[in-house]
Amino acid sequence: MVNRAPKSGPSMGEIAAIILAAGKGTRMKSALPKVMHRIAGRSMLGHVLDNLAILKPNRVVVVVGPDMDSVAKEAAPHPTVIQREQLAPAMPWRLPSRRSAPSRARSSCCSATRPSSAPRR
């Protein structure tokens, strides 16, 4: 019989998540920020936050673009950080940060508009 018990390591409560939600929605030909577009009655960001809640992360930070107050409001009660220079998709995740999650915590970066980058359980 094979032992399939989970290996020791961080518990599910030690997860930090960074949600990239700074997209302008330019290619969508809309003034509405990309993550605020609604699908099945909820914003894209709302869907990501709801699905992320299943993992019970102890910290969630949402990266927003400048002047995206509607996105910050949708992200509440989670803190937001402003990506002043809007770079290529997922670029903030590639840059080192002094504000990163504690080294013992697992962290995931997920784009609010690219489901394939969502955290895996």
C-alpha cells in the first residue's frame, strides 16, 4: 500500500496570494478596467476572490493600476497596491519585492483575467 498522506510543510492557512488586477482593458475596447467586466453576474475579480477564499489564505493583496478606485473597492477588504507603471502581464510577480510574503508561507500569483495562472491546490 502506498502512503499518500500529504508531506509535512505549511498548512493551508499559511498561504499568501497576489492578484494581478491592473489591466486597463484596452483590447476589450472599454473604459472599464478589465477585471471589472461582469461574467455571470459577477466581476472577473469577484470570481477570483471567491475561488481564492476556498484556500483560506492568510493574506491576499490585489495589484491595481493608477486611478482604479472601482477595482480597489471591489477588492475590499483586501489591501491593494498600485502598479504605477503598467508593464507586461505578470511582470510585477517577476520583480523582487521587499514586501513579499514571509519566507515560510506559500504564495501564489494569479491574474484576475487568466484562469490558467490561478493557484493550484
